[in-house]
Amino acid sequence: MEPPDLSGIHVLIVDHDTEHIRRLDTELSRRGAHTRTATSLAAARRALGEEGADIVITELWLRDGPGTELLRSIREEETRVGRRCIVVAVALLTIGHPAVRRAGFDGFFAKAAPIGDLLIATEALISVYAKR
């Protein structure tokens, strides 16, 4: 199976783990995505305000607040501008998975999962939401 082509897709990666950011950024960029990164909730909000995103991949537990706060901000902005953003949560533990879905995240992945799996699932989410 060929790696997904993410050309033209704007992705914001939010995580306090700079190594995880680097790995995701490298793989997404290699597949054509335009990536931006943030290491905090505040920086993520600034990045979204400046440029927006088609996809946000965010750690659930950021140093300055929970990823659910970022999700809430994104969903409010979607309502205001009428544009859908796919939001995927990542975390070291999978304990909160059902709560993550109820909170409104479009997907959830454990950090220990192979990045290729995250990319394939992200492509699937893009194709689902692109049809709406």
C-alpha cells in the first residue's frame, strides 16, 4: 500500500513532546502536508488563529491545559466560520478512549502505535469528511 498523499492538507501538530512532534512533522511533510507545530495550548490557539488547519493532531494532556480545551475552541470556530476541522487526539495511555470520542474528537491514537497507522487513519478521516 502506498503512503497517503496529503498534498495541500494543512496540519497542526500539538504536543509538549518535541520528539513526537518531530517524527510526525517529518512523516506528514514527506507526504506533502503543510505542517505547523505547537508545544502548548496557547501556541496552538495562536497558530489556528493565524492560519487555521484542516487537521489538528493534539496531545490530550498539554502543560498549560487539556487538549479538550483546544477541541472546544476549534468546534466554536467551526460554527462561526462554517469550516470543518478534523481533530485527532494522541496520548501515552488509552484509558480515556471512550471519553475522548464523547468529547467530540474524530479519532484517538496511542503514541506507542506506529506513525504509519496514524497516517493511514488520518487519510481515511480526510476522505470521509471531504465527502460531506
